[in-house]
Amino acid sequence: MERAVSKKRILELYLNVAEWGDRGIFGIEAASRKYYGKSAAALGPEEAARLASILPNPRKFNPLGSQRYVLHRSNLIYKIMVRRG
């Protein structure tokens, strides 16, 4: 697939079809509106990191909760985002 499509495009496609919760939330835009009440384009970096942190298991993890995994993983993702600008 990487021969036909760039990694950035693959990620974009994945984010727009991935399931983001247990109530039929599909795509980053729907997840952003469900959890934060705003467009994905309007998310702050911390909010985006929290959403990204739940992708291994969005039925188990909640970006708004205080689960240890989400807090740790989103903090790590945020630090990487800051470091990479």
C-alpha cells in the first residue's frame, strides 16, 4: 500500500474510518464532536493527544476519563508532538 499511497495519506484514511468508541463513533471528526463538542480542526494539542491515546482500544479507553493508561499515553504523545513542532 505504501507504494501507491504516502504514509501521511494512510494515516489520514485510518483516522477517518477508525472506530472511536462503543457507540458507533467512526472517524476523527465524529470522535472530536462527541468527546469535545467541536471540529477536529479546532482541537488543541492536548485534546488531539488524548484522542490518539485511545486508538489501541477505543471501546475500553475514554479520552475524557482519568484512566492511567490514557493519562500516561496522551502525555507521551503530547511530548512527541511538542518535540517535533
